[in-house]
Amino acid sequence: MTTKHPFIVIVPGASQSPAHYAYLTHLLQLQGYPVVSALLPSVGATGSVTVEDDANYVRDKMLLPVLDHEEHDVIMLMHSYSSVPGSVAARGLGKKERTASGKKAGIIGQIYLASLLAKGGGEETIVGIFGGNYPPHIRPDPEANLLRCDERVGPLYQDVAKDIVDVVAVSALSQGMTSFNSPCPRATWDSEEYEGRVAFVRTLNDAAIPLSVQQMMIDGSGVKWIIKDIESGHSPQLSQPETLTSILVDIAREFESL
């Protein structure tokens, strides 16, 4: 069984599940792109689940099954927090490197959607990216080791349609606190392995990670990105899925042509 297009592996953001990307998945499949997604271990975790734990899960349970068992190329789509473990998970899995080692499939591109760009490799944490404080919409609950968001619509779903916004907000789960306080392993978005194969979709009306913060991270990365813009809040997969699909397909085709 073959497909002419690579798999798109969607790594959900903090507190999000594959259900938050279900309609986007449907639209991408209509365009001929197979899709895989899964719930990150840190979502709803009261135990000490770290960024590295999430990264190992993405690599072992989301990427390698497609690359090694199904032998299909992959494009990664990472949203918000998931850019950190997702980028780490991609190390050594680039198409060129995999081909050189006799493997048939590899990662041909990474897409970052309203993402956090943590270089990592030291003591940097997610909280550190925000200057040592949690974003205003996040309430830490140390006793439960959870990060809670009491008012989710405003920062995360402000432009989602009224007929689904409440159920979408309720569907978000609390995030394990350890994932935001553990050191970020070294990212791959600035590696030679993925040079020319990284894209960033800026969400121009984002209340959770404002455009100015997104741009600051892009400018500080030292990387030449493929940049695309969408006039949306933090969750365009829910508020503007058709527009986002068009953007993602354009980027995917660019990666496929390299």
C-alpha cells in the first residue's frame, strides 16, 4: 500500500488531544496526506513527566513506527509547547541521514505552528522562555503537579466558532507541571540536518503567544525559516481549519520538492 505524499505527524500542544486536530486531520487526508497523532504523556500527568519523556514518546511511538515499520517519509506539525519535545524527537531522523544509513524513509520537514523555540541543551525550561513566570492564563497547582487554565476561551480559543467553542475548551486537559519545569533537551530546528526544511506559521492575533513573542523567538533563532501567516488566534486548527490546511499543504509541497 503506497501513497504519493508523506505522512503528517501532528504533535498536539500542551493540554490538547488529537480531538482538537480531528477536522484538520480530515482535511489533510482529503488532500492525500496520511496523518498520525497521539496524546502526549505530559497531558493530564500528575507524575514527573518531563519534556524529555514527551520527546522519547514522540520519537518511539509517533515517528519511528511510520519511518521504520511503514517506511513512509514524514513531515512534522508541532503546535505551541509540542515544538520543544517534537524538535528533540527529530534528531537523527532527517531524510539525508536516514538514507545514508540504509533506511528508506526520513523526516523531510518540520512545521512549527505558533510554537515555542527553545534551543535547549542546558538548564533552560519552558517557564524560562516566559521569563521565569507562567503565562497569565496558566495557574500552577503544585500540590497536584498540574498546570490549570481556568479561563480557556480567551487565550486559546477566542476566535473559535460559538457553536463549538465551549465543548472545545472543556475538552482541554490540565498539563503536567513537570513538563514546564524540566530542562529542554537540544532542539533540531537549527541543525544542519534540517537546514531549509523548517517552517513557522505565525498566528497574527494570538493571545497566548503574541505575535511579538513569536517574532522575537524567530529573530533570535539565527535560522532562515519558511514563514507563513494566518489571521487567527492560538488555535487555527479549530478556528480556520480550511485556511490552515491550504498553508500546510503549500509548505508540504515545498518540502516534497526539495
